[in-house]
Amino acid sequence: MTTEIFGTASVMRHGATRYTEIAPDLAPEGLSALRASCAEIVKQSQGKNPVFVSSQAVRAIGTTLENMKAFGLKPDMSAIQILHLIRTVDMYYKAAFIAHVKRVTRHLTDVHEIHKTWDEHHFTHGVFRDGVICETLDATKSRFIQFLRNPLHGLCARNQGKHIVVVTHIELLGAFLQDHFDMQEGTLRPAEVAHFTYLRGINILVQFRGQKKLITKPDLFPFTSE
């Protein structure tokens, strides 16, 4: 097995928000953690130029703009590649989903408690297990694996020597990470990031919370980059 690096990427959950969908839609009390994660991504890039990718949600775009600042760049929305693939809700019943979020968190005012409560609910509630108002967790995991195969693999192929920075949501990144890492301390926090190193062949090295895991299953990642 060769360990030659084919491409690198950081995939980040958006920063803390109150889910208003009104720009900039990032909670001030979450900016410190967000900027720390942005700095981590810059370090992980090892001097490579970044390529920015985001879902179309305003909280994700706002998070991406913070990443641009961390790289010393002027925030520029036109420089963000928008991928609808990494957003689950818009394919289903967005209004019902947002109403569901508000019902779950309406008694809370602290943004960190809002996220904690919502995220715990997201991974246990029947509406996600059964796909009542959006896709099931199993379907979400499958879509994230497809995202890793392509377009993220394709972005690495088209941007050799650059570092891909992706901002997505708890649904996709969190569901995938829970299957591969010990997350007993809680679910994926706002602005948390995982790093993906594509190795030539069928291997991906994933780094998360100081842990590293080499994923080599051909059935999980049936692509080659030779």
C-alpha cells in the first residue's frame, strides 16, 4: 500500500447559530470556538491554498467567510462553491423541519444549550429514524459516503496541491463520525472539524478530536485515484 497523498480536506460543522436563516446568522458567543477551529484548519492546510465549499444555508456561508479571514483573505461570497448535496433538509420538508427545531428548543435562550439539546434530539428522535420530515440517519450516512467519493474526491483531483475547506451540518458530518469515532462526551459541537487525507488507492485517513483512523474498506470507498 502506498501512502502517497492524493488530496486533503477539512470538513467543518457550521458555527453556533440560533437558526434564524437571516444573515449573518452566527451567534456572537460561539465566535471564539469558530475562530479556533478556523485556525486549526489553516494549520492543517500546511501552507496550501484553500478552496472553499459550503452548503447554501446562511450559517454555513457565514462560517465559510470566517474561514477566509483565518487564511488572511478578504471575505468573498463569490469565491465559495455551493454544493446542495451536503444539505439534507431542502430535499424534504424544510418548513416542518424548522418548526420541529423550534419546538424542541423553544424553552432555551442560551445558544450552546440550543445546540446541545437539538443535537441530542436529532440523533435519537423517531422523525430521523423513520424519515418522517427528512431523510433517515442511515440515508444521511450513505449520502456522506457518496460525498466523500464524489464530489469531495473530485474536488481534490481538480485542485491538486490545494486544501479543500468544506462547511456542512450536523446531519451529515456528525452521523458519519459517530460511526467511526468514540463520541461519548457528546455529539458534534458547533464549528467542530474533521480532517480527511486521501491516499492513492482506496484509503482515507480521518483525524478527529486528536484521534486518527485509516479507513480502507473497498466496499465503503469503491474508488481509485491512480
